[in-house]
Amino acid sequence: MEITLAIIKPDAYKNGDSGKIIDRIISEGFSINGMKQIHLSRKEAEGFYEVHRERPFFDELTSFMCSGECIVLSLERENAVLKWREVIGATNPEEAEQGTIRAQFGTNTGSNAVHGSDSSDNGRLESNYFFAQKDLI
Ligand code: ADP
Ligand code: MG
């Protein structure tokens, strides 16, 4: 079994799409090992997206991520990382396949509704960024 981290980002949270996204997570066969509502501080957002620090969109991204509440979820499933990225679709919702979460609930590359880890190692690291072992089922 593999771990991936999902985040329901502030745009989807504000739009009231959290319930529908959580429903999709469950119906796609993920176990939700940890789940919490958070409002990221700028420091937490910058720490989470540290790998993107030198990118031109870093300020926009971290400002957006601390602009409102999020829901973070530690998910477990066979091939969790790839499967979740399949379910969420491409980074730019306009390029995401029909039926994917980003196509359904995202607006543009900045406001794209959800996060997904990009590798098995990062799935674990990102889950550990938000959850202590004792908080995971
Ligand atoms: P993904 O979330 O699909 O793994 P990346 O890791 O490349 O995508 O980027 C992280 C996040 O940064 C994206 O989900 C998106 O919200 C934001 N982002 C990426 N590229 C841009 C861009 N060109 N302009 C604004 N925001 C961006
Ligand atoms: Mg990424």
C-alpha cells in the first residue's frame, strides 16, 4: 500500500466542493488515514512548497494557499500516488481530462482545487508534514 497527500485547496473549500471531493476520494477506493481542516500560515505554505521556491509563481502559490481554509488528507491505496494524480487530472484545469476533479472543480492553473503528491517518497514526506504518526489511522 502507498501513501499520498491530498489537499482540498482554498478555492474548492470556499466554493463548497469539499464534500463532493471527499466522496470521490472514498469511491475511488482510497482509505482516509488522516484528515483535518487547516488554515496554513505563510511559513507552512512556503515550507510545503519549498521545491518551487525559485519558480516565478511561488509568491502567487503560497499567498493563495494561505488565503483560506484547506482540508489535508493522508490517503492510502494500492498505487495511491499515480491513481490520485489520474483522478485529479492535469495541473491546468483547462487541460485536465473530463471527469477529473480539476476539470470539474478547478478554475485555472493557480486555482486548481486540489493537490496531489508526485512520488511515493513525497507522499510519505508530505503526509508527515501535516500529520503525526499518532494522528493517522
Ligand atoms: P501539481 O500540483 O500538478 O503537482 P506543480 O507541482 O507543478 O503542479 O505546481 C504546484 C502548484 O503550483 C500547482 O498545483 C498550481 O497550483 C501552482 N502552479 C504551477 N504552475 C503555475 C503557474 N504557471 N502559475 C500559477 N500557479 C502555478
Ligand atoms: Mg507537484
